[in-house]
Amino acid sequence: MDQLLKALCVLAISLFITSCAFNYPKLDAYEEELSADVYFVPIGYVAPEYLISLADYYQKTFNIKVGVTERLLFVKSAWNAQSQQLKTDNIIGQMKYQYWNYSFNQGALFIGVTHLNMYLPGGPSKFNFSYKEGRNFAIVSNNKLEGKTEWNFLDIKETNARFRKVISKTIATLYFDKPLNSNSKSVLYEDVNSLLDLDYIDEESIFSDVLGKKSPPKDLPALSVF
């Protein structure tokens, strides 16, 4: 009897741990948001922690309401099997079909987020980080920004500065209606042609160039007292 009770306790604990491992209440809250300003749309498999990292950052930094949709199940015609790339125009069409009336906010911006490589209309491009159509739909890819091979993208839990700069530029131009500029340090720089160009951009420029305010003060390290 004691052995049976012990086995049942172990089973109960295992089930509890398993249920906790796949429970993301913070993501659930973002997925239940029906009047967001910006929605992130996972395309392909994207870790829940990664989506939470994105939503948290932009809700706090841009002071906008952020939501996350369910994963976009793109159709076969949207995938170029030969080049192993998403056809961005097809994906945008699928996003419009699936999400046009998703939100109570008819001006909401939907940004597809993917680890997959993208094929832009007009031919291949080495630096195809993003693509947009109109004012409400865009796709951003971190495929060339994370320094990972195709098979191990799923372990990415947090965004990096490169990808945030691409997304910030997308939100700035579409949601905030900001024009591009020729300042190579600005997140609104119009002529990004390499990873070096992207790395040179100062991420803090979103405060002055997009939000029109000073950067928040950095947290100072605690002073040692002897």
C-alpha cells in the first residue's frame, strides 16, 4: 500500500511539473488581447518565451498595447521548396485572410515573426529582413540575424538587438508613420545593406527618433561600501 501511495505521489508530481512546463499564462494574456495596437503573428514554430520577450519589450518601450495571435498555418503555395524560403507576398495574403477582422482595433498592425528565410517579390536578396504591404501587415525574419543553422532556431528564447532594430523600424514606419532618414545611427536609417549597417544603428535612437523623448536613465550599479 505504501509503495502504491508513493508511486501515485510521484506520478502526481510528474504530471504537475509537466503541466507547469507547458503553461504560459503571460502568453495566454497576450493571445486573449482583442484590441491591441500591434499583434505579433508567429509563422512556423516560434518558442513561447520568444514571443513573450517580444511582446514585453514593445509594450514597455513603445507604450503600446501588444497582442500575440495563434500560429499562422501557411498554405503550401507560400513555401518555395527549392530555395527553402517563404514567399512573402503569399504569406501576407494568408495573414490578411486570417486576421483582417481579428481585432476590435481596425487600425491594428500585424507583424509576422519567423525564423524561416524569406523570398521577396522581385527576386532574391541577401538582406531580406522584412517585407510589408500597406499599413497593416508586415513580416520580419531573424533567419540571417541570429547566427544559427536552420535546425536549431527553436531554442531561441529571447530576441537580440539586431532583430529588435528591424521590428522597431517596422513599427515606427507603419504604426507611428515616421519617415526614413539618412542617419546611419538611427533606427529609421533607410539604407541598411549589411549586418554591419544594422549593428552600427543605435537602438536607443528609438526614443529620440520615434517617440520624441530622451532615453530613460540606465540603472546605476550599486556602490560598494567599505
